[in-house]
Amino acid sequence: MPSIKFTCPICKRTETIEVSEEKIQSAERNPVPVLITHGSPEHAVTVFIDKSFNVRATSAADIIQRIQDTESAPRKYTRRHVPVPKQTKVQLDDLDYAQVKIVALADGDKSVDELAEILDIPAMRLKILCEQLVKMERLESVKTVVE
């Protein structure tokens, strides 16, 4: 296997790689892009090698470092509780006014907070009412959506 030397455009180190002669000679493209990773922090370099095993160009990306930076960045998630209505007709006879309004407004999209604002009820009270409606089989469930 031929050894190829190149200078990394990121860390400026001279590196040596071995490439398959068959890979270079049978490639459809010329020069052939060969991707390697090295260094600390690790980064990627594409070395373009022609059919005579000469380095025509190098192209670098510190993509590995960017992935690590992205993974270590704090993520802020929001959690929404969404009442899911029954797909069948629901009896409303023994429900109070607030419960009837919740069953009527629950569409599977509006959150407990949104419904609480519409009904002018504290969100925690509305969530408790929704859980009661689930137990009474008037709502299907209260799903938690993480965004």
C-alpha cells in the first residue's frame, strides 16, 4: 500500500497515511477524496489523491470538535401537558361547569397551560381536573410533550 504524506491545514502537522492502490486506481473520480481524522481535538481532513498518488489538495473540517461542542451545549427542554379527548361521545351529565368546559376544549393540541388561561383557572387546578376526567373516562389521557 502506498504511503502518502500531506500537511494538515488545521494543525499544520505532516501526516502519513496508507491508501489502497486498488481504491485509487479503480475510483470513478480523479483526484480521489480520502477522509481521515486525527489530532487533539480530533478533526477531519479530506486528502485528494490523484491516480499517480500525488496529493492534489486537502480540505479540513473541525467537525468532530463542533459535534462535541454541540453535545456539551446545555439543552433547554420545555414540558407541556396536553389533555387528549376521547374519540367517542362523552356523557357530561354528572360533570361540573369547569369539567364540561375542559372536555369541550380538549383537542389534543392545547396544553393545560393554554386551557387554564382560556378558562381563567390556575394551571395546577386544571391539570388535577384533567387527571380526574381521565379516571372518570371522560378524557383519553394527559400526554406529556417535551420540546
